[in-house]
Amino acid sequence: QLKRISKQRPRDILTFKEMKDIAKTINDKYVRLAWFIGMYGGFRLADILRFQKENINYEKRTIYFWMAKRREWIEMPIRDELVKILSRFKGQTGPLIQVKEGRSKMASRKRIPMVYFRAIRNYKGKSFHGSGSHALRHSFTHILELNDLRWEDMQFFLGHKIKDITARYTHPEKRLRYFHSVLAGIKFDIDEKGGENIDGMKNSKLMGQ
């Protein structure tokens, strides 16, 4: 029996200006910090909550963390803007985002996505489609697309092991244009050894040598 494929729900994206404007409306400093990390790095919120201050390498401009989806420790580069934001934690240890469970007013694992969602809805209106916690990740992916990054590069920055998962984050038309460009770059008149093409008249077989 064939498995029924569920229809993918439309997801709206935020522009960089919109993400910066929304950040100004978030009062909780820890939630706002998590927002900036997601905005500049496209990290999953669940991974951001595992970030440790001592695992930030300010010289290499990288963050070393446990990625639950892949079940492994990985090291990812971070932008200079994010390095500057995180520099105040230099020399410190412990969780980067201080969370507290329960009904505390502090940032909590359950509360942060709600704050995200409300902040986006207040700014964009009820017509916005997309989850609060993943909106930044999809918006970050859209920025990568606008910069015409290679498929492999996008897969790396999103931390995906499988390209099919990366495809879920990309726009169908943009993805189609990308593969058209790849197809256009394929040489059909190249020899088996990868040498010059047939038009270059260096194929020894065709020249009778």
C-alpha cells in the first residue's frame, strides 16, 4: 500500500529588515538573544537552547554544539555580527540561553516559540503562515537562496544529512531554476576521459588515431 503524502503547508518568510524590526519588540533578553542567533545562523531553536558559552570559539568564529537531529557534535561557522553579539559571554561557562521550566516569566522551552509566534503575528498580521520557532530558519534559507548558494552549501549551513530535507526548505521555483542551471552546465560532447570536447577536435577516436 502506497504511503499517502501529505500536502506541504505554505510557509511565509521574513525579510532581514522584518526580522530586525521584530527583534526590537521582544522584551525578554534571552528570547531576543535566541532570535538573533536564529536570524544570523538559521539554527534550530532546540539546538540553540543547547549552546554552551564555553563552546564558542571567538578566534575561529565557530560554535560547537550537539545537533540532536543528526545525533552528533558538530562545529559550525558563525557570522561576525553574531560573534559581536556573543562576545559579552567570552570567558564564561554554562548555557548560553538561560531557561527555566514552569510558569516562570523567564524564557522557557515552551514559552520561546509562543513569544516568537506572537511577535511575528503582531508585526505581520494573522495572514502570516508558519510556525514561530521555525520561521527564522525558513527565512534564513530564503536569504541563502537569494545569494545563489550551491545546494551542498545550503545543506551544510542547515545541518542536513539528506538533500531531500533541504529541498523542503527551498522555494520550488528557485529550486527548479537551480537545477536548470546545473543541467545547462553539463557538457554532452565530452569524451570518456574527461578531456576536451568533440568540438575541440581532440577526441582521438573521432580523429582516427
